[in-house]
Amino acid sequence: MLSFSLVYHAKADVGLAEQIAKADVGYGEYLAGECVTCHRNQGAGIPKINGIEAETFVTIMQAYRSKALNNNVMQMVAGRLDDEQIISLAAYFSSLPE
């Protein structure tokens, strides 16, 4: 059962990596306009998100969206984003230098 779980998650990760590779970075940059209030221009604020690994960004945003992570502001922001928007933001922020 464990090996099935590992294979399943590996396939899911490959799918996410492909989605991120195909994401519209320009759309992510457009969407990031709302993020600068706290994270500053290009994600250098607190917490710093520029240069973040795209898969990590997606995981965190999905956790806020499902309320698995507790932060009212981020839950509200993530709750308004669909998967395509989160992936586009991930592609954008991961493309920036740290």
C-alpha cells in the first residue's frame, strides 16, 4: 500500500510540475498586484515569497484555501483563487530572484 501511495504522489507531482512549466507567468505577474500590499513589490516583503519553489507555493496556497493553515487574510485571498491562478502565481514568484 505504501508503494502505491508513493507512486500516486509521484504522478501527482509530475502533473503539477507540468502545469507549472506551462503556466502563464505574465498572468501570474498580473495577479500578483494584490500580493504587494504585504509581500511588497515582486514578493520581497514579509514573508518573502520571491524565488519560492513553485510546488511549495502551490501547496501553501492550497492549504490556506482549504483552511488547513490559519491566517484569515491568506485564507480569504487564497479562497478567491482557482487552481490556474495559484499555479500562475507560483510560476511568477518562482521565476523571480531571491
